Amino acid sequence: MKSWLSLAIALAAPSEAALRFGCSTLTIQRLDPLVEPGKVPSAHLHQIVGGNAFNASMSGDVGEQGTCTTCTFSEDFSNYWTAVMFFKHPNGTYKRVPIMQNTALPNGINGGMTVYYTQQDFNSNGNQKITSFKPGFRMVVGNPTSQKSGVPGLKFVCLENKGTRFPELNDFPKSPCRGGIMTVHHFPACWDGKNLDSPDHQSHMYNTVKEAFNPAGACPSSHPVRVAQVAYETLWDTTQFASMWPRDGSNPFVLSYSDSKGYGTHADYLFGWKGDSLQRAMDSSCMFQGCENGRPLKSQAVNNMNKCSVKTQVQEDIDGWLDAMPGQVVMKK
Ligand SMILES: *[C@@H]1O[C@H](CO)[C@@H](O)[C@H](O)[C@H]1NC(C)=O
Ligand SMILES: *[C@@H]1O[C@H](CO)[C@@H](O)[C@H](O)[C@H]1NC(C)=O
């Protein structure tokens, strides 16, 4: 470990590299191979994007298991997921909020999310080696049972349009947002260098994330290895519900584990880049779309992203006006 780390530091040279890419929806289902492996259905509904090896339980080198991915980079069989958003009508029923594609991505992406892998920030690795995750690596950020907001990096943005990025809010917007709501999940980027996972799926990582994509703080000696900074942006098209807000003005949106405050916002990551592809990208100096077409990453067109899917294992209505969100008890009006 010690010699490996000093080698990594010796090799570090200034570099600028950042990935930002779209992934279309792979599936919206109650499955969670990370927190509830093997459980069909899992406790609450997720949107999952990424490789088609996604399943109720997953192990081994996921980068060698997928045959397609919903992401731009065709060697990225990782899975990325979050809870989904519902609208709670004043009459007590729920409707799933559609997911829309982000700005600055190629047209035609079906729902999904935008994924980032950055270094210290968009412009620099801070002269530190940025290490790729290893096969089998996984992590969670945030906690659905949290009773307070303010985990660094977990934010909501009230969209004026798809390009709105500020202000970042710690919890749900309090009034209708003209362009929808964006949820943002930044993962911690300091790794203990040893464990691919931990019992709470969090303690092998340490969070020094600052607001937005500002340079993160230094990694502590307990978690000395700077890995890529993973972040998700998901855009929820709340506009069709604008005329149905409750008369008392309270927020009608709720995350799929019955959270109307947004304190429990969380996200899951399961590494699945093929071979050394992610490390090559982090060692390069490519930015965003400039990393496509083999420079240095293989990429694919939107129609191929949209074609990739997995079988629905949990048969249940997720899109009607529902008395309760999938897996949740009926909440009193
Ligand atoms: C998912 O897991 C089930 C049960 O182990 C298995 O039968 C199925 O083939 C798996 N699906 C994929 C896509 O790997
Ligand atoms: C609640 O309102 C929605 C939207 O108008 C409607 O489609 C649905 O049938 C209503 N449900 C009940 C139980 O009133």
C-alpha cells in the first residue's frame, strides 16, 4: 500500500480531464443490488441507468458482464441509480414525475441522467493522481432515513430552464419551478485504498466535496486515495403538475421512499468500466465530448443508448394515478 501510494504521487503530473455524458433510462424498477441484494422487489422504486448486467444481485467484474449500456461511453457498464420522484395530488393519489434529458447532451436521450467524473475540478487534477475505481467497487451517498438535510453535495435546483444551476438547495423547492426540478448527487472522492465496499456502503469513502463542482478539500490520511469525483444530475419534468399544487402551497413532490422534505436524498454507484478505460480517461486531458470517438474512450450514438434495456422483473404499475407509491404504505391525506 505504502509503496503503491508513493508511486502514484511520483507519477502525478498536471492534467485536465473531465467526463460529462448522458445515460438514458435502463429501467425503472424496485431493485437494489447494493443495499438489498437478491431482494425482488426492493423497498422503493429506482431509476437505473448504465450496463445491462444490472440485476437484483451483482458481483465480480461488471465491466466484463454487460453486452450493452445506456451511456454514451460504450465501455462503461457501470450502474447508476437514485430514487424517483412522484407528485402527490391533493386528492391523495400519486403520479410518477417524468424524467427529461439534460441540456448540453445530444438530442433524443430517453430520460436518464447526466453523469460526471471529474478530477479536483473541471480544470485540474491538482497535481494528484486520480485513481480509477476497481472491479467490484460500489458506494452509496446519502441515507433515506435521514431526518436532516445538508449532506455535502446532495442538492435540489429549482429550474427556470434546463441550464439553471444555482442556487443549490438542501431540500425540495418550496414553490413551483417553471422548468422542473433537478436533483444533484455528488459522491465522496476519497477512498481508503483497500475496501471495495463497507457494511454501510459509505465508510470506505470520505467526503470532502464543496458546493457545486468547486475544488474538493484534501483527502484525510484515513482515506488517502483520490478517486474520480462522480456526480449525477437528474431532471424531473414537474411542469405538467403546476396547476395542481395544493392550495396551502405545500410542496407536492415526494421521493419514492415517502420523503416529501428531500432530507433522505441518496444515490448508488456500482463501478463497471471495462478494463483500464476509466483510468485512461482520468490520465488523459480530454474534456466532455472531446473524450468520445476513441480519444481516448469508445462512444456510441443515442439510438444505441436508447436500445439497451433489461427485463422487468417486478411487475407492478408505476405510471398510473396510484393509491400508494410502489412498496409504500398508503399515506393518510
Ligand atoms: C438475473 O439473475 C437471475 C437470477 O440469478 C438470472 O436468472 C438472470 O439470468 C439474471 N439476468 C441477467 C440479465 O443477468
Ligand atoms: C386525483 O386527481 C387526478 C388528476 O386529476 C385524477 O386523474 C385521479 O383520478 C384523481 N383520483 C381520485 C381518487 O380522485
